[in-house]
Amino acid sequence: MISAQAWSDAVRLWDFHQMRHEPRPCSVAVGLGSHDLSVADTTVELYRRDMAPLIVFTGATSRTTQGRMPRGEAVHYRDRALELGVPERVVLVEARARNTGENIRFSRALLEDAGVDVTSVLLISKPYEERRAYATACKLWPGVEFVSASTPMTFAAYVESIGEPRLVLDMLVGALQRLLVYPEQGFMTTQSVPHDVTAAYERLCRAGYTSRLVLG
């Protein structure tokens, strides 16, 4: 059972994690692999709106997805896009990445190898991964403009769609911790985190939502 305080704190983190960029046409759309197929759905929707002429899906498997997506996140995303009518010729698959940094680095290398001129990237992730993905991409792919996007939905609707409230709260906390510690490790650019967000994060940690924290 999620307490009222934990729910309120989770909503605060949810709001902060989203960049609220307005989608606009970019050189390519990159869908970041995860347990959430709505990332693929949103990527397809943006492609249909002519926001990108080419799609890259990136991701291998993780402990969260190895049972749900045994052939790899990017492969399952591609299959979803093809089911929704996207032409196979416009979908590239990067199936090795196991973290956000590798998502960016390997997608960049794939596009360079394919001879694609990239000046801007529409970066599609889960709603609570927008800021982390953006900060990582800005660090690892300089000289490119990034536009963050995700499925527009409320926190309550997202929790209901996933069906595992504790998992979602753990993920929110893990994503915030990375924003706090990864910049000094050279993994992403620094993001200014308001005091009320760090306070909410610390309360959630004390409440035990810590399964997705990185150690050390």
C-alpha cells in the first residue's frame, strides 16, 4: 500500500523528470528501450506526425525486461512499430545497449555507420526518464540538439497502466539518484534539482523505495 505522503512525493519527482519540450521535426527519432511498450507507440505516433523520417530503437534486455521481452527491447519495439504500419525500411535496431549511456553511444555509432546526417534528435523515453535521457544525450553526443518526448499521461494513469505501483516508485527514485550522482562521474550534464524534489526523494528513500538505486 502506497502512503499518501509517498504518493505525493512520487508525483513531485514525476513532474520534475519531464522536460515538457514541444515536439518538432528532427533528423531522427530514437526510442529508448524499457519494459514499457508505450515508448514504441509514442515513437510511431511522432513518426506519423512527420516529426522524424527515421526511427532508431535501442536496447538489449535488463532484469526488468528479460522475461517480458526475451528477444531484446529494441526488437520488441521494432515489431510493435511494424504491427502499427511503420515501413520496415525506416526502422533501425540497436540491440546491445544495457543502460542509457549505451543507448546514446550505440545509437550515435549506428547512425554514423549508416551515413545519416544528424543535427537533431527526438528522444523518446518513459515519462520519468525524460530528464535523465536528455542530460545523458547532451553529455555523450555534443553538437546535436535534443528534444525530449514521452507518452503524455498523468502519474496515476501511468501507475495504472504498468500495474506495479512499487516498481514505478522505485524507478522514479532511481532516476532521480542518477541525476544527482552521475554528472560528477562524467555520465551526464548537471541538472539543477530544486530542494523540494531532493526532499521528496530523500523521504522516498527512507520509506524503502530503493531497489533501483546504484551502489557506491
